[in-house]
Amino acid sequence: MKFENLNLIEPILKALAQEGYKTPSPIQEQAIPHALEGKDILGCAQTGTGKTAAFAIPIIQKIHVQGSKGSKRQVQSLILTPTRELAVQIEESFRSYGRYTNLKYCSIFGGVSQSPQTEKLRRGVDVLVATPGRLNDLINQRQVNLSNVSMFVLDEADRMLDMGFINDVKKIISCIPKKRQTLFFSATMPKEITELVNSILVDPVKVAVTPVSSTVDKIEQYVYFVDKGNKKKLLVHLLNNKDIDSALVFTRTKHEADKVEKDLTANKIAAQAIHGDKSQSARQMALNNFKTGKIRVLVATDIAARGIDIDELSHVINYNLPNISETYVHRIGRTGRAGLGGTSISFCEYEEKEYLKSIQKLIKKIIPTAEENPYPMLITSVLPKTDKPQRAKVAKKTEAELSWKNKSSKKKDSYSVNKKKDSSKKSYSKYASEKYQ
């Protein structure tokens, strides 16, 4: 199927052609016709499948055909999204797809002065993209009028709820007309959001183009079992491989993101960090530097796990495994986009082994253990010192395996040990991978 078969108007087809879009993705092919008909939509699709275009294109077309209401442009479509970066990106997508329609767009979010945002609202806006916190602030200040909203989009809905925006979202929904079209998009559909879905959607068309919480097949996934203290060394070692064109490195905390940036810079690896404590201008600059190739590595907390569209990103590296399994799907979905391949590398320290189990259960596949690991996990990290029987059993199994390997290869490999020393202190990533998987 081609975009021409979706009954799209010429200005949009022209813009899509200019963007290099030839055929709609599955989520676009299924959602756009229903959205143009005015139906509510419950869309579930993994990240990177084109959800933004699936709701942006029909919204642009409907507003363009209907025209602005009154002498001043009123907000006819509201898109709620969880992060500032995603709000900016969605606005950019609307501008790209609607460049020949003369519609007005605005994104509002916290962390920056509200004055430029309120000035745009006063001049008139057709499509408003917003994060819940800043939008509620402007509603309380009576700086925004949502009484003419006829199309409402809740994007990255599960993430919105995970971040604690549920009450803000409900308050915003109470400020828009009940008679409206609602489009609800999310990468995952946990049971906790079912109640919200039922309360805001009316006889929705359900669109699910991939299994819930699945990962893109073209993404190669690997795990390195490594001690916490060696993660920095392993990361530098991997990034010294020039085959890694670009890497998005995820950490669990803002402090660790800054620390990783500092470590990489000290090792002459161009990197910048992006997280919630950075100013909006600093975050946007880092993201732009990464997209344009000025820096090779972007270090991020999960604020960048959703919706950040980075063309041809070659690698995603989980410096810390996420404690929420679905987050892993969102993270690695930054690569392998638009039908391209990609690689996901995860570091797993001893304390994160349960996270790995949960992730593998969610994605229904075993993540292969990386064969070459210059900093393998030590057996003393895997087993507590008090567990002497198990330590002895593992040491005996290790020696048996090494004996077989040495006989077959006639040379020592990466698992070789000195039997005169405590073999339980030697590396044993293979044991770790078997135990965790």
C-alpha cells in the first residue's frame, strides 16, 4: 500500500514525499483511515513503528479541511506527551507533515520560561503539544483555552502513568469537551491503564501491529556479565571499537549519567549527558549534537527512552539494566528503527540479575551472553562467601570444563585458572549467564 491509497490530501502527500516516506508503516496503514473517519483509537505498537505520523497526519488533514474557527485560531487538537524532548519532536513532526497546510503549532513544557509559549498561544494555535505539568499551570493561569478541542491524543500513555501524571491527565481531560475524538497510543498496555482507557474512549478501534512488549527482531541483543566496578572500563573498551558509529547509553540515575559522561570525555570519547536536571537548552543542544554527529555518544536517563527519533542509531547500551522490564523495550527501540538493524548491549552486575530475568520473561527470549568479555564477572561476586558448598561445586565444575577445553584446544582460553589459587575468585561469566537465564 502507498500513502496515496489512504485518501490523503495533496499538501500532505507532497510533504511526505519530501520527507522520503514511500509506504505507510503497519500502524499508520491501520490507524489513519479510522482516524480520518473520526473514530476513537486504542493503538498499541512498539516504539519506532511510526505512531506519531499515525495520529499527526489525520489531525493535520481534518483541521486543514475544516479550516480555523473564528477570526482567531483556536486549539482544535491537543496532544499530551510525558517528556519535553518528545513534545519538541512531535511538534517538529507536525511541522514537517503539515508544511504545505499553513497550520499553526505550539509545544509547551516545563523547565523553560513560559513567556514565549504563552505568546504563541495568544497569537493563535491549531495544534497544541504539551506535557501535563506545564499545561496544568497554564490552565490555572487561564493562559490557554481548550474549549474548542475536538481531537485529543494521549501519547506514550503507559509511560505517562508510570511517571505519576495520572491526576494531571484526568484534570486536563475534564477541561476539554466530552464530545471529541480520542486517540490513545502506547508501546505497552499494562492492566493498570485499562480503567483509564474505558473512561476516555468510546467504542474504540483497536490497533496492535506487534505483540505487546516485543522487541524489534532486527535488533541484535547481547548481555555482558560484569562487576559494578568494571562497568566503566568495559564501556570505554567497547566504545574504542570504531564499528560503533553512534551509541545511546542509558543509566539509572542523573548522577551516574554525569559520571559516565565525565569518564568517557576523560578517555577522549566525545559524549554528552541528557537528563532532567539539565536545562532545556542544554538538553536540546546535546540531542542536536548527537543527531548531527558532533558527538558519538549520548548518555541518558530514561527521559530519553521514549520517542526520541535518532536516524540510523547503531547501538543502545544499557549501562544499568532497568528495574521496569517494559523500559528495556523502550530503550532498545531507539535503534532498529524504520526497518534498519541495530545492536543492544546490556551490562548486568550481580544485583541486576533479577531485572534480567524479568526482561527475558517479558520479551520471551533469552538474551545471548557476549562471547568476548575483557572484564568478566568474578565468581566471588556471584556467590556469597558464606555459601561454601555452592562455591566449591562451582569451582569443581569450572575446573572440569577448563580441563575439557584445554584438552580439545591444547591452549588456555579466557576461562583458564591456576589450580594452585582459589578458583572461586576467577572469572566465571558463563556460570553467571547460565544461572541468570
